[in-house]
Amino acid sequence: MKSINDTLKGMSYPKKMEAEYEKFKDIVLQDPDVKQFLEQNRAFLNRKIFDQGLLKLFEFTTQSKQCEKCTGLKECVNMIQGYTPQLTLKNKQIIDLDYIRCPKKVLADMQKDKEKKVKSVYIPSELLNASFLEIYEDDQWRYKIKQQIWSFLKSYGVEKKLKGFYVHGGFGVGKTYILCAIANELADKGVSSMIVYFPEFIRELKSVMNNEIAFNEKLDAAKNTPILMLDDIGAESMTSWMRDEILGPILQHRMLDYLPTFFTSNLNLTELLRHYTYSQKGEEEGIKAQRILERIKYLTNEIELVDVNRRN
């Protein structure tokens, strides 16, 4: 039995087309993937099908398959960036190409989907790539928090009343990094989170106070996101409005709906209580401050992070 290659070589064509035809045929028949496709479908192929599909075969040979000609997605040489061609014999009569996502496109899409799960407000972009695996374990505090993170990740979606963390410590010890690492791990599980640099979030809310729709959208986002992370709480300027009209309702809503909430702060809970007790006007409102602290305690487990400043 003749091979498909021998059969095609025996076909005759008008002289004016022969040179061009032979050029394309020689190119496509040198491609091992084309050879394999033709051999697999030799029972259905004939001269007409081959002629009509020659340009598709040529298109296939000029492109990258499985990224072998591409160093990255941006450098993709294919007609449709991020998609690799696959030969197909449609209805056993027509040689055609299907385009599917290449490995680099699949990875890029996975990363985009992951990034969509992590909404950040005024968080440095370099921290958004934080990894749970890169959290140091060189002291008892970091080892403890890493174990608690792992326990939280395993329990999320299983336990209804799941507490977040109130992580406090000095400047530059990695508190924000830890929040971002948790958010990325949750994103891998398909869980959305919102990381908010709290002082800027308050300033942003003030800037849209006269726009009820925009104000409510921002406030509702913090109330309802599956995972809320308030970074650097206690660093904002203390006002009764901020404490009673913004932070209080957010925490109350999340308590009632059992929505996990995380905090970082330079202040321990005793110091945070003092911060929320005195307004900018010097008014002492201990009961209202205590109400905030009780909500935070209900929502979190307190963890002290003691370390050197790793920013230096």
C-alpha cells in the first residue's frame, strides 16, 4: 500500500500551477505533524481534499505549536496570539484548522483570573505577588502565623464562623505581605478578597461623600466582599464619623454575615482602643471605642508579629 506522501507525489497538475504547488507541497510535507495528520486520515484523503486544504496545511506549518517558537505570550508569532493551531478533517472532507489556547496563554489566563479575585485599594503592586511559601519561618511568631494561615485556608468553605487575624507589629515586619499572601492563596481556590489600605480608603470615602451612589458602592464593597483585609488600621485620623459611620457598620455587617475579616496595625488592641476613644476634637468616647474593639475581637484572633524591619 502506498503512503500518502507517495500518492501525493504522483498527482499531476497544470504546468502554470505546478511550480507553486510543488513549493507549498514540499514545505507542508516536511512538517512531521502534517505527515502524521495525513497518515492518520489517508483513508479519507484524495487529490481534491488535499488541494483545497493545501493553504491550511501551509498555514499550520508556519506557526508555533506548543510555544516552541515563542519565548513568551507577548512574543507569540501565531496569527491569533496565544492560540496554537490543530489540524482537523471536518466531515472527513475538508482540511481545516482549529485554534486552541497555547500553554502560555492558559497560564496567563489563570493569572488574570487570579488577579481578578484580589481587589486592592492603595496596596503596592509588588506586594500583590506575595506567596504563602515565601513567608519566613525563622522565628516563633512567623512560624505561628504561618500555621494559623494554613489552618484558615483548610477550614475556609467548611466552617461557617471562621475568624480572620488581627496582626500587629512594628514597621516593615511584613504584615501587609502576609495579607497579600493569604489573598493569593484564596484566589487559587476561587475566593475573592479585597485588600484595603485603610487610611486611604477613608480619604477616598470622604472625597465622594456628596455622591451618594459612589459612596454607597465603595462602602458596600467593603461590607460584602467574601474576604476583607484592612491594612494599617489605626493609622487613619480618628473622627467620630469614621469610627461610627464607616468602620462600625462595616464590622457589624460582617459579623452578622460571618464574613472573615483581617486587619494589620502598628497598634495592639489596647492601643487601638485608646486611638478610637479620643476624637480629633479631644472628645472622650470610650463606650463607642469599646464597641469597635469588641467587633474586631469577635471577627479575629490577635497575632503579634515581632521582627526586624525587613524593608531596610
